[in-house]
Amino acid sequence: MIKAILVFNNHGKPRLSRFYQYYPEDMQQQIVRETFHLVSKRDDNVCNFLEGGTLIGGSDFKIIYRHYATLYFVFCVDSSESELGILDLIQVFVETLDKCFENVCELDLIFHVDKVHHILAELVMGGMVLETNMTEIITRIEEQNKLEKSEKKEDFILKQAAGITAAPARAVSAVKDMNIPQKIKDMKLPDLPSIGNLKF
């Protein structure tokens, strides 16, 4: 079972943290720090598996990670999970992010955190792997995007309709308040110059 999914940058700043087992907030932060220290010290040419730290279960847990450019993608799992299967799952997650954001970068994870969590929820739910087929995941994400766009469109139409129906009433009350007949009587026109003074 997957216990936690963490994404942090080269400086240890978390960009995504999803825990499937309850930990208090301060413990979660300690787990992120400890995991970063364990993973960041490792050389790029060593394997991507190591035993869990003291905070996330010790020898019964494994940390499986991949390092892409400025980001570490880390899955903390128990001993029942396959290391190679989780590495493949990380690859599917990263490729899906890459397709959804067109060359995903750290800023995409920061500014589109809701979409990233939605993508992650298509892969893993409650610590169990749901889907590994990237085409299926992208199809679900596109369906969600269409649904959001149609809801925004409906909201816009409703707001426009509310504005249009209220506009005539506001216009009538504004005209009544103007007292136009009195304003016409009070209007003073300037004296017009006589035609004889004009030169052509």
C-alpha cells in the first residue's frame, strides 16, 4: 500500500504532499524533511529504492523515487508494493503531468495544484493504485476540463441574463429621476452668430 506521495524541489521545498495514512501536520513536515535528506544525498547513478526513514515506518517501508530536472517524485510504500511497479507508476504520473501541462515544470505544480491533485486521484486513491493507463487518465482529465468549462459558461450566461433583465428597470428609474421636461425648459442655448459675419 502507498503511504505517502511527495514531490519536492532540489532545495527540499514541498510542491505536492499526499498522505494516505494519518500523520499530524508537524509530523508530515518532518517526514518531508527527512525524506528529502535521505533522497538528496544519494548519487544519480545508484538505485532509486531505499528503506524508509525513522519517521515513516523504518525497515518495513520503502522509499521509491525519481529525480527529474528540479523535482523529486517520491512514493513511500510498505513492503507489499513492487519497487519496479512503483517506478513505472511514477513515470506514468510524470508523463501524464507533462501531457496535461505541455512540458510540466515546478511552477505548474504550484499554480495548478487542484489539477495536479485531480490527476493524482485518477492514479491513486486511498493508497491503492487505480489506473496505470495514461490514455485513460488523460481522457478522464479532459472530461473534467470540459465539465468545468461548461459550468463556467453556464455561470457566465446566468450572470449576463440577470444583468440584462435588471437593466430595463434601472434605465426606467434613472429616466424618471432625471425630470426631463423641466430640464428642457431650463436649457439655455447660446446666441447663434448672424450669417452676415461668416466668411466663405
